[in-house]
Amino acid sequence: MIDLAPQVPERLQPLMTVLKANSPKVDVKAVLRAYEVADRAHEGQKRRSGEPYIVHPLGVAELLAELGMDTPTIVAALLHDVVEDTEMSVDNVAAEFGAQAAALVDGVTKLDRIQTSSKEEQQAESLRKMLIAMASDARVLLIKLADRLHNMITIHHLPRDKQKRIATETLSIYAPLAHRLGMQTFKWRLEDLAFATLHPKRYDEIKAMVAERQPQRDRYLDEVVAEVDEQLRSVKLRTEVTGRPKHYYSIYEKMVVRGKEFSDIYDLVGLRVIVDSVKDCYAALGTLHAMWRPIPGRFKDYIAMPKFNLYQSLHTTVVGPTGKPIEVQIRTRAMHRTAEFGIAAHWKYKSTSRADSSSKAVDGDAPWLSQMLDWQSDTADSGEFMHNMRLDLYADEVFVFTPKGDVTALPRGSTPVDFAYSVHTEVGHRT
């Protein structure tokens, strides 16, 4: 068990608390040592916010600790910028922390060393390197995603033009990649942060509408949750029934793509039912369909036929109390971990069941990645490679060039008016 000893620096305490909750087997001494090395290496360096630079690697490590990652990953997260920004070498990392941590630091460092003549080439080369790194060890890409997420959390300290460039890249590359890896918690956060950066007025409007309707929606949701929980327990099912949160960017997408009003989207209640076994999933489905009338054509069995990113659940929509439709997801606890954390959860299971704790992704876990790797090795042209990538990664989006040559990502089905609003509310009003 992790012991929050008095010698742990105050700045490190939040990370240690998260590790204790999610990764009790992590080597605390190695983490403390990595923090001390990183703190010394980055001494005197500041972020745009004026904070000491060490705040960033700590933030990245904490995000990965929330996923339950292992000692080499947490150590590498703390050290992921030392080779790039300081005098420390990969050999130094290997000597102090072992080959695995050093390989992860080296992998992340190589992702950051991209010198190209155009944005298109830079994005293509970045994606190539991420795919190759992931084929070797998925943890490299997990560190990179956590690095991007923490940079998005603190993006408001950057100049506005840089904010827009990073947010656009996040929405067009990193969020879809997180989705492909099944890491929904990362995907949602990346999307909402990028949305808030690129379209602050639209974001604030939706946020205000959510806040206004939240109390009424929560009261109805509480009643539904209590009724479902009571019925499932009456048939001897051990369950956890909760409401599903709606994220700002997903609300915006549905408003744009489906042409729906906010009320049509937000008032649609979502439930999640978590049970012990696959057998219980189908038993819970039968109980729900006996309680409320299922809507034809809305049932999907992702347990029998999982999605490309390992996702499994039963989906159904029923007509609930007062005639309102209720979307329901039913899954086991193991399926829930995979649905939330994707390949990170899958990797964690595998790493505890094998002597070798490396994480190779091209072993049937992510067959789409094999196709991407074939494309990157067969295609020398950056434009063609990016075209193939967008067809696969960004199937739900379209990309529009602004008059200044910037690229804006919009949900598929968007109209010129939606693009006008994405530029500025006043432009949209005049279109």
C-alpha cells in the first residue's frame, strides 16, 4: 500500500493521493525520485502562467494515475520533457529508472521532434510517429494524450492565435484518436476544452442553458433512477444505476448535425446500468422492457458485436414516465472500465496477467491500427496519408478552410451557416 510519508513534498501530495486510490502497487520511491530529478532538471523554468514548469509533468502524471497506470508510465510522465528541455539524456533515465521508463521518455521525445515545411506535413508526420510509437508501446501514446489534455486545461495562458491552432489540432487529431482508443473520458474532456477555446460564445450559451435546466432534469432523473434500481433489485440483480452526463461539445454536435433544438437533446434522459455479468445484462434488459415500452429500431447489442475500440454494452431506448424517451446503456463492471478508459483499461488488465508489462497495441486489440500502419509505410505523400487518416479517424467530421487558410473542424452534416457561426456569432447572424 502507498504510505503518504511526511517526506513527500507538498506539491507531490495530490499525485500520491490519486496513486493510492488507483494504483496501489506503484513504486512510491521511484515516483518520488523521478519527481526530484524532474524538479531539479526544470529548475528555473516557468510556464506561460508563471508557475514552475514542474507543475506540467505533475499534471500529466496525475491524469495517467487516474487511469491506474504502472510505475514506468508514471515515472516517464514526470520525466517526459527532461530530454527535450534539459541536459539529461535517455541513457541517464535508463541508468536511474530502468529501460522501460527510458524507452517511454524516448518515445515521447521523438514525437515532439517534428521539423516540416507545412502544417499538412507536420500533422502527417506527427500522426505517423504516434502510430509507430503505439505499435511498439501504447503507453507512449497515452502519455502524449495526457500531455495534450493538460496543455488544453491550461491553454488560456497562451496567445490567442496559438490557442486556436492547438485547439483545432486537438479537435481534429487528438480527440478522434482518443475515441479510436476507446478513451471516452479523455475524448470528452479534449472536445469540451477545444470547443470552449474555438467557439467561446457558443460554449457559454450551451453551458448557461444546461445550468438553467439542470435542477428540473436532475429531479426527473432521480425519480427514474430510483424506480429502475428498485425493479432490478426485486429480480435479485446487483446493480449500479446512474444518469449519464451530456457533454457540451456533444450537445453542440447534435444541434448542428440533426438540426435539433437544445431542449430536444438535453431533455432526453440517459441511464447507465452496471451489473455483475453478461447474463445479468440481458436479464436487466428484459426487466426494463417489461417496465417500459421499448422504441423499435433503437436496440443495439454491442456485447455480441463489440465496437472497433473494444466498447461493449447493450443499448436500448424506452418510453419512460410521462412519455419521455430514456436512453439506456447496460454493461458489466469490466465493460464499464473499458468504455471509460479504453485501451488503458485493457492494457492494465494485460500487464497484470503477463510477466512482460510492455503494451504492444497491434495484437488484435486495435485492428484499425494495423491498417493505419500499413498506410503510413506504403504512402510517402503527406497529403495522401492525411486523406486516408481522415477517412478513418474523422469519419464524423468535415474540415473547412477559413479565408486566412486556417482549418476548422465541424460535425459532418454542417452547413455554411454553421461555419459562419463558428467564425463569429455576428458573421452567422448576417449569413
